[in-house]
Amino acid sequence: MLAQTPYYAVIFTSLLQDESKGYAEMAEQMEALAKTQDGYLGFESSRNELGISISYWVSLESIRHWKEQTDHLFAQQLGRSSWYRYYNVRICKVEREYEFGEKE
């Protein structure tokens, strides 16, 4: 699917504040920016009440560089001050993967 294993997944789960003006636009900008980063492999997300975003990376170092990227740091600050009432970040090593069928 993404790359030869092992690789890494950053799982970001969140709950938004009732008012989240500008959030969707920033999320789109951050996804586009992440795609330009060294070590980026892919991205998946879904949002109902709970948002789940998973980004995939070749190494822990590439994840660290993304976390420290200047525009991403600004978005993180806005997230804490304006958009999120809760979030959790998990970093996982993907040892194996398999799939069935075709994605639409």
C-alpha cells in the first residue's frame, strides 16, 4: 500500500471546539505541506465528532522534522489555542500490513 515495512504511523485523534473557524483550511494547507516533506509516505483521515488523522513516514527522524517544521508549529499553536478541546498523538511502527479489495 504505502511502502516496504517497517515504516511509521502518526495517529492523531481529536475533538474540536464548538467554534473552529479556519480549521478546515489550515488542515488542507498542512496536508499539502506534509506531502512536500522528506520521508512522507501518505495520509488518511476521517472526521465525525472524533477526528482521526494518520500520516505515514519512513522514519522517526522524518516525523521529528515534520513536527518541528515552522508552518506546522504555527498550526499546532493555533490548534491548541483555537480549535481543539482534546487531542492525542500516537507514534507507531508498522511491522506488517495487508489489505483486501480495491479502494474507491
